[in-house]
Amino acid sequence: MLTRFTIHIIALLSTFAMVQASAEALKISGASDQAGWATALRTDSNSVLRFSIDGHAWQVSPWPTTLPRRLEKQFVEISTGMHPAGPIRRMTLRKPSSQQAWLELVAAGPFDHPLVPGWTLRNGTTLGADIVGPTSTPQEVKIGQSRILKDSNGYCWRFGLIATAIPAKRTEIASEREPRADWYLASAPHCR
């Protein structure tokens, strides 16, 4: 006979398995690092954003559901930074009328990383991360959640946690197994 405690534990484990399974790692796929104008950026029914820069096809998946599914002309910059725990891929978007990016996506980014002035991403629970701001009090963010951050310059950003992971051990080369995170930062006018 199952006790109330056993049922509670089974429910918690089931929830954990579902969250982990639904936290697909962010992939920014295409040619090597590139920057340029892209038009008609569209998200398909599988939550994959597709676009091209100078004839080179790019895909971003999964595209966060809280972000626009259709984007008009954008200046896209994609870069890869090397790290012992694996490459870090970063993509920024900016509108033609602006000199500053309104969106940044990071795939396999490190913890203890400054997000915006005054805010840092820290390793948290197995189901999320902590963000630490001016008050130094950690705020938990679970996978799939977002938070509004007001930076030290007074600008507001929506931080969304897409996934967290520990890179798989590779036998062919020495590597670190440092926890990584996928996230986005989107401009949040009026702090909403």
C-alpha cells in the first residue's frame, strides 16, 4: 500500500522528469560566426526560427514562446566563444532604427556571468538558476520562467531561462563538466 509520503515523492519525481524532458537545449545552427541583415525571420510549427544572412541559412531552436514568432528586418550578429566546458554561442538582434540590440540569446552560457549591469546568473537548483541583483538576494528562476531585471542604468530587460545542463564527459579530449545555461534577454519597455 502506498503511503501519502510515497505518493508525494512519486509526484515530485514525475514533475522533475517532465521538466527535464521539456527543457530542450537552445541550438543556434548555421554557418560559422556571421553578422548581417536578415529579412523575414519566421518561426515554424516546431518552434524553430529560420532566416538567412547573405544566403547562409540559420536556425534557432527552440524559439522561446514569449518572443515574437515573426520578425521583420533585423541586424543579426552570431558569435561563438570557446570555453573548456564547450563553445558558447551568442546571437543578438537589433532593429534598423536602433544602434542597440533588443534581444540576446545565449546557448551553453556559463554561470557566474553578468547578464546586464547589476545582475548576475548563478547556478541554482537542478530545475533552474538564481539571478542576483543589487540587493544581493538570489531570485530563483525555473526553466521556462522569466523575470524582469532593471539594470543599473535604469533599462529593463526580460530574462528567460530556456535550459540548464552539465556537459557530457568526453573521452577523446580533456574538458570541464561545468554547469551551463541557455537564456535570452529581451528589452522590456515600461518594465513589463
